[in-house]
Amino acid sequence: MSTTTDTLELFKYDLATDGSIPFNIQQALNDNWDKLDAAIAALSSRAKIQTGSYTGTGTYGQDNPCKITFDYLHIIDGIVS
């Protein structure tokens, strides 16, 4: 019996039980691509490109301090830093 993925509910054939049925392009490919496209579109509306500044020598450690500054609050996957 075919299943779906947990997060996006993409269609998946079960090779053990679906091996003899005809391949359905609309269900197995086109519908999945539409779901992926919609998910990416939703994420891209939240994305933004910002610039910042760097002060340092390009090395690390206590003897080589560096600083990266951004003019915005950056959020990565819901984590605010």
C-alpha cells in the first residue's frame, strides 16, 4: 500500500505492494512537485539577504579577536541569535 511522507505528505509507492500497478505520473511526480514548489515558495517569502561587517585578521583564538556585525536580528530556523 502506498504511503506519504510525514512532513509534506508527498506520495510514495510501496515496492512490496504497489509493484504491479501502473505508474501514475500525476500522483507520483506532478502532485509531489507541486507540493515541493509550494513549500519552497512559502519559505522564500521569509528569506532575505543582508550584509554585515567583519573586523579581524582572518584567524581565530584569544590572540586574534574578530567581530562580525549585522544590522538586523538574524533568525535561523526559528532560533534567534
